Amino acid sequence: MRPAVPIAMDPVMLVDAYGAHRDATYRLAYRILGDGPAAEDAVQDAFLKLWTGGAQFDPSRGSMRGLILTIARHTSIDGIRRRTRRQRTESAYCTDATYVTDGPECATERADEARRVREALLTLPGEQRRAIQMAYFAGLTRREIA
């Protein structure tokens, strides 16, 4: 059995691996994260780990593709965990969602938009208007509305 070789020692191998596996790596990360920019970050992190020698490739243990996809999978799952932790932390500090952070110009824009939405609702037939009001203002599901 050959010893594991840090990828950072062979940049040509890394470039070849990136060209051959970046699309599959992105698809996997996107499937896990459900977010394009987050998936791009996960792909970058996975190949960065290869570049810096954070992962070692041993051909007797598996393929380069398998190694990269495994790293991308772990990186994506770590991204979900960070996102979840951040959301929990933010919700712990932001218990009242009604605090004001915008200036008066934003309040005016919101008021104008609300007026336009009300006017647009009035142009709809009564049944459609009631369905939209139940969905967006009463928070009912499609099944409950039906």
C-alpha cells in the first residue's frame, strides 16, 4: 500500500481534478444546501482543502472523485450546521421582529407599496380576492382555503 500523498504537493493534479469534478461537486453541494452561492462556497472550500493538504489522496482507498465529493459533502453539511446555529443565535437576540431599522423614506415606500397592493386586490373578482386574502393575510394553506 502506498502512503497517502498530500494534494498540495502536486498542483497539476489539483487543476486536473478541478476541471474533471467541479460540476459534480457543485451539483452535490447544491443538492445539500439548496442555495447557489452557498454551494459555490462549499466547492471552493472543498478544493481549497485539497490544495492546502487538508485532505490526502490514497489511490488504493478510492478515486479522486470520491475524495472530492466526500469533502464537498462534509463541507456542505458543515455549512448547514453553521446556518442553523446562526439562525438560532439571531432568533435568541431578536425576539421582537417589529423593531425599526429603516428610515422614514423606507416607511413611505412600504406605505405606497401597500396602497398599490390594496388597489390591485380590488380589481380582482371577489372569489380570487378572498383566496389571496386568506392565503397571505390569514396565513391559511391551500388545502384550508379550498
